[in-house]
Amino acid sequence: MSPGAPTPGPRRGTLVEVALLAGIGTVGLAIHAWFALGADALDSDRALILLMARRFAQGDFSVFLWEQNYMAALEPLLLTPLAAMGWATPVAAGLVGVALTAALAALSVGVARRMGGEPWMALLVWAVAPALVVHHHVALYGARLAATLLAVSAFAWSLRARSRGAWIAVGALVGVPFFADHLMLLWAAAVVFVAARRGALRPLALGAVPVVALDVLVSSLTPAVHLSGPNDPGHWLLNVARLFGVALPQLFGFLLSRGPTPAFEAPAPVVPEGILWLALAVPGAVALVALGVTLVRRRREVFASAAPDGGTPAQALLLACAVGLGLFAFVGGGGDLWSVRYLVPLWPAVSVFAAVAARSWRPRLRPLAAALILPAAFTLL
């Protein structure tokens, strides 16, 4: 398909759907704002973001976070105007995180609608997310919110880009978050995949290569105190066990750690006992498995040519998930004690896939998909 080829437009919502989205969105904002209002600066990442914003406001710009040569600082730029007015506080940082999260949720709903999914399901996954996911959304740094927002924006734009100029702009847009955080490689892969399917790799590269070249140049000139990476490349098998035994269950709310633990050591699970476990975790697990099975059984309608837009968006999201999980398996979360944060940037893809799978169910069974958020409910407690 050529860069100028038309693509199907998004499905329009009904009045009932709009009301449902408004209600779910209100609940989500309340939950995330509750986390933000309880924010403090004890988290070292949040404290550093605030300090950098205050130094930016004084004209002292330091491009790279933690003096590492792989990450630019985008979040402090958002807080710099607040710092200039003396408002760069932990709560303000949390509220900025809520605003970024709301924008990502809106993008996810738009992509889900374009793929024929249930928009309310995509928004529900954002609104009632597990506690660790909400925490990283509010912490402003842990979920790579600013970089993820730019990367997902580039992905959403790539699905409707038609002109050469638009593809150049998409390339620049996806290059900036990659410059900010190399973990955005997972979303860059999705954008490159869409561009390849559209025959637009050349204009995409024209926009992205200059930004990536700047990244390489500045990285090479920046002294690095330390670089995140595997403690030992031979530990990758343990990384796989950590991925499936700890990080993914935490991501979906089935395990909640008591706190940071030594690398490669599973955290002690904190789960309710008795009837609360049966009432929340079991139905949630069943719903999650049912949605996954639905995607597999309906793979032709979701990923093949019979799907909206030829299945390109779903295939690109699947590639993003594979790259994200593969990076985790390779580096084990970069040796990070809160390694689940390396999977939080996959949340837009998770929400979209949940929406697409729910759409494949019969109308009377679709509300059952809401059970997906039940494991998150007891972690929020």
C-alpha cells in the first residue's frame, strides 16, 4: 500500500457509549488523582525529576538523567514552568503524571475504536489498573510517560498518515521518545512495521534518522556514571523466570510486592485470603485468559487481512509486545529492583487488545470482560 492510500476511518460512538466512557473516565481520574494526592518525594526518581526541573527553571540545563548516556530528560521540561513559579512539588508532579496518563488513555481508546474494539474496555483497563501500574503513572518517571505518550502518538498518527510530509513528521515524532528512552524501541518497532506495510520507510527514515543521530552524538559525548543492563548476561534464563513468575503477574495485579527486593529474587506476594480472593482474583484470571484465548481463536479477524486496516495495527501492536517482553528477558528489567516498570509502557497495547477481544464476544457476554479489572481491585485496596 502506498503512503497516500486511504485507510478506514474510526467507528463512531453512540450516545450510550459516550456516557459510559465519561463515567469510566471519571472513575479513572479519581483513582489516579487519589494516588497523586498521596505522592511524596521519597522515591528517588521523583525527587530527581523535581530537582532537575528546579535547576532547569534557574537556567542550568542537564540533558541526561542520572548522568547516563542513554536517556534524555523530558519530564523535568514539563515541570519547569511550575518550578519557575515555585510549584514544583511532589503533588504537582503526580498531577502532571495523571494528565499524561489521561492523554495516553485517550490515544488507546482511539486506536481501539479504529481497530473495531470496544472503547469502554480499553478505557476500563486504564481506569482501574493494578496499584503498581497506577503508581508508575503517578510517579512521572517510572512509566516513561512523556516518552510513551510521544511514541504512542507517533504510532496512532502512522495509522492514518497519507502524505510524504506526514510520514517525515511521524519519523521525527518517534525519534524524539527514542532519544529520551531507548526502551521506546518497542514502539519504534511498531511504527517501522506500519511504515513498511504502507511503503513509507524512506520518508519515515528522513524524519527519524537526524534525531537518532543526535542521540548517538550526544550519548558519545556524555560521561556515563553507570549504565543499566544485565548483572550478568548469563542470567537471561533467570530473567525469563522473573518475567513470567513476577513481573507479568505484578503488571496484571495478581502479585503485589512489599517493596524492592534483590535482583532475580521473587517478591513476597501479598494477596487477600478467603472469600475476597475467590471473588476477585479468580474471575479476573478467568476473564484475562478468556480474552487471550479469544485473540488466538479470532486471529484471522484480528491479525489477518479480514481485520480492519488489513490487520496492520494489531500486527504492529503484537510486534511491540514481543519486543518489550524480549527486552525484559534480555536485560531482566535492567537490573532494576522495580523491574515491572519496564513493562508498563506496554499498557496501551494491553488495553487495545482487551478492547478488540471484548468486541469479538456476543453482546450479552461483553460485560463479562470487565472482570479483567478484578485482580487490580484488591491491589488498590
